[in-house]
Amino acid sequence: MDLLKSIFSKTVVGLDIGVSGIKAVEVSIGKKVSLIAYNRISLPWGTITPEGTVKNDLAIIGALKKLFSGKSFSTSNVSVGIFGNSVLSKPIHMPKMAKKDIEEQIYWEAEQYIPFNIEECSIDFAVVGNTVQKVVAGTESTIEVLLVAVKKDYIQSFTGIIERAGLNPIVVDYQAFALGNAFEFNYTSELSDLTAGETNVVIDFGAGSTKLSFIERESTVFTTKISSCGSGYSQLISERLGENFDQAEVIKLTESDSALVSPIIQDYNAHLSSEVQKNIDVFLAQMGERSLRKIFYCGGGSKTPGLIEMLHDKYPEQIEPLNPIKNLIVPRSKSNMKMLEDLSCLGTVAVGLALRKPGD
Ligand SMILES: Nc1ncnc2c1ncn2[C@@H]1O[C@H](COP(=O)(O)OP(=O)(O)OP(=O)(O)O)[C@@H](O)[C@H]1O
Ligand SMILES: [Mg+2]
């Protein structure tokens, strides 16, 4: 790729390196935002564990080189999402103060909440809003903040892999914030007139985990993940039918309506959908005066036959697919319908990352 072109580039390619594959999205950011390119490549199972540990850096480097070898992307500057056990997010309350003061104070506050050595972490946060809390002597005005801490050595080794593929990671984002960013960009008009406490839930049904982000107006207020996920179906098929994991994955995708496979999928649908419901109930019970507005879903696992129907039974008025290209200008032609369908289901995190600007 042309080095000068990348130095002067105003865009970044959003790079979502997930457990089952890499999705890359580039958009042009002007008055309106248009899609420049989208591409995706699979990774062999086990390249990255669901906990975010990279087991095969060469597989990632090879896949990235392949993904960027064509002419689709105009820059090698990338914005990358990180996830897994090296990242911790926690809602906290701080005394009411200006945003610039939070930036200074948050390190001191973070220390008591984070099980890692704070010196070894990068800290990020999102301001949720002002609240009034009960204290012994009456009430106290506080500010609610979603704190995110990531181990610096994890960021270094992850971005190091990306650099070895010839790319230039200039933004590193928490995957859940990228998910929220894509949601906010596409649903701004719906979000502006919500009342305090009305919460949207975005669920990303991934291969290695199911991620839930709780979003109020334009702020992510809480994030959590469930270990039941897309690969869980394949693991259950593998156990029950005595096939290896890769064969079970193919069976899941090609024989889901067979008499042998369908009941296994339905069992796992019941398990996953009740895990989702449990997590939403816990959020509503623990996070103060909040109500559920809508549930938006995305991610490859959401294509599993019967899963969304089961969630629909639980939340008939509230569930709908998240469209990550709703507010993007996208050239539509017969030839790219399949690509757009793929992007709509799998590309939400990558869209959220692509919307970041250098310096974010
Ligand atoms: N038609 C389908 N039916 C059932 N499952 C599907 C279908 N298409 C994709 N999947 C599953 O979706 C998962 C991949 O989705 P996705 O690309 O969103 O995950 P990922 O981003 O790689 O994972 P993670 O977010 O956990 O890192 C795989 O488990 C795959 O088997
Ligand atoms: Mg994913």
C-alpha cells in the first residue's frame, strides 16, 4: 500500500478481529458518511480464544495481509477493537465534576475497582450522566461513569501483530464501545428524545461469546458477556453426534433442519435465550431506575434458526435487528446485495470502529 497515501489519509479502516474471522470496513467521513469498502476473512478455529488470547499470530498476520492485498481499502491506518479477559469494564459513581477533572481523577478512583496493577493499565471511560445517591447524611450528587481498563501489555502485543501485517493501528477501542458507536450513529434520531432510564440493549451473538451493551440515549452504561455463543451450538453438536468441532460447525450450517440436528439447536437456543433474559433481568434489578426499551441484535449467531423467534416470544414488542448501515450512504446494486446482507449482520463492530477518527 502507498505509504504517503496512508500518512495523509483521513479515514481509518475499522478492523474487528473476532474469534471466527476478521471484518474490515472503511467509510468516508464528510457531511454524509459513505461506505468505501467492506471485506471479511475467516480465521481457523482456535486462532484466538473466546477469552481474547492470541494462540496463532501468524494466522492473523496472513489473514490481514490477504484482506488488504486487493485494492478495496484506501489506507493501511486501522482502528482496532479489543476484547477478552484483559479488558475490564465497570460502572462507578464519582463525586460530580467536570469531564476534564474526571480525566485526572479516574486513575485514583479506578485503583479500588480494578484487580490489575493500575500502572500496567490504560484507562478509558464514558460519562453516563448525573445522578443523586442516598448517603448516610442525606443525598449526594454524583456522576455515573463506565470505567474501562485494559492491560497495556495486551494492547502492545495485539497492535504488534497488526503492525507485522504492514498495517498502522492508530485507534484502539473497546469492542463494546465500538458496538455502541455503530448503534448511536445509526439510531441518533430515535435516541435523542428518550427519557432518562430508558435503556436499549444491543446484543452481538458472536462465535466466541455473546456480548450485551446497555445503552441509554447516547451512552453505554453497562456491558457484559455470556460465554454461551455461536460456537456453543457446534460444541453441543460435536458432543451429541461424536463429530469433531470443525465437522460439527459444518453440520450446524448445512443440516440445521434435519431431524437429528434441529433438536440440538433448539435445546441450545433455549439455553442461550434464557441466559440473555437472565442478564437483562440482572441489569434491570441492579442498575437503579431503568426500563427496557428495545433489544437490537447482530452477529453471526443471530442467524441460527429459531433463536430470534425464541427471543421474540420473550420480548414480542421489543426485539429487532440492528442495521449498522441504516445511516450510511451505500451504493446499492443487484451485485452487492449479498455483500450488504453480510455486512449488516456481521459488520456492526467494524462499522463502529471505522467511524472513529485518528486521534480518538
Ligand atoms: N447461517 C448461520 N446459522 C447459524 N450460525 C451461523 C450462521 N452464519 C454464521 N453463524 C455463526 O456465527 C458465528 C460467527 O459470527 P461472528 O462473525 O459475528 O463472530 P465473531 O465476531 O468471529 O466472534 P466473536 O464476536 O465472539 O469474536 C459462528 O459461530 C458461526 O457459526
Ligand atoms: Mg464479533
